[in-house]
Amino acid sequence: MKNKYFQIYREIADDIRSGIYPANTKLPSEHDLMKDFNTSRETIRKALTLLSQNGFIQKIQGKGSIVLDAKKIDFPISGLISFKELAVNMGKEHRTIVEVLELIKPDQNIQRHLNVTGKDKVWEVYRVREIDGERIILDKDYLNHSFVSNLTKETCENSIYEYIEHELGLTISFAKKEISVVEPTEEDRRLLDLDGFTNIVIVKNFVYFDDASLFQYTESRHRPDKFKFVDFARRNVHH
């Protein structure tokens, strides 16, 4: 299984989030993790590298991996996390309402963003995210039909990422993100509980598989008071 290290990464990350490995304690050694997960040192090292890149651990020479405080990571702009995973991690009441699900001919804007032509077919999915009874996020997803040929309302209500990873067996690898603040459109006002807010935060996501093919373009529109910009930055100095 080529993505074993990613599964191990997610498992340890979940354990850190849930406090099984508390902040400022040490993770088990590479050797112990190899035994626990019944895998090679290389696989464990890959998982640890990913944990380190995403701000879960700090590797300290001679001391092993120290757990960082992951509770603070609220809305990880730098991470790739589905709404479902996020809501479950935050332990909040959540609901996804599918407003639009159709196969469309992409307009020029979407063609440009998704790197497709007018002949290609694209899924257009609009989902309103409700947290603790308030509609605070509108996700407008566009997915390349040639990668994801079948999408149902149930899949969209649950998690598209879960479907892509578990059912289609594809590996979602990385995303480029752009963030901007704009005035809400009529559609935003209709679909979200904007309570007189005069701006909305847009996160544009360009999401790629591990073979670097772009399969999804998302516009995530957030009510500003519920949006917290959290990023974990590592400085990579090349000597």
C-alpha cells in the first residue's frame, strides 16, 4: 500500500488532537512505532516528516519527536482537511446542505481554474455548512468529471474527500490556496446567515492528486466572524 505512511500520519495526528499524546510529551521512538504499525523505518520517517511539516511535532536531535500543541489549530489554511473532519475534530454539531449538484459545461472562468476545455464535463456542487445551527460557510466545488465520474447527494452530504480516498482509492496530495475578502453577493445573503455582515472571506482552493493532476477547484465562502486564519509556518533554510 503506497499510502501507508499517510494513514499512519493521520492516525498519530488524530491521537495528538484527541490528547492521547499530550503537548510537550515525546512520541514513541521510531523503533516502537515500527513495531506498533508493523512497518518499515522509512514509512515511519515519512509519516513523522509529515507530522513535522504540519505542526504536530518538533523533531529534536537526540530527544526524538516532541508533541506540539495541536488544539490551537482551528481552521488549518495550510492543511487539507474536509469539513467533516474539521467539524468532528472541533466536536461541534454540524450539517451539510447540498444546494446544487449538477454536471455542467464549464464556463471560461472554471475552464481556466480547473485547467479543462469547454468540451470537458465538470461537477458543480454548492454546499452550505451549518455549525451549531448557523449557516456560516458556502462551499462551491468544481470537480473534473474525468477523475470523479460519479457523485451523489449522499456523498456530497457526507464527504467528497472520503469518497475519493476510500471508494476511488485516489490520493489527495496538496492544494494551492488564495484568500480574499469581498462584499457578499445576493447568493451569499440568501444561503448564509450573514446577520448584517458586510464582507465575506473567500478561500480559493486548487486541489491536486499525488501525481500532480488538478482535480478540484473550490471557493469556500466564510462568514468573517467565524473565520480564523491559522497557519503553521516552517522556515526551510537551505545552506
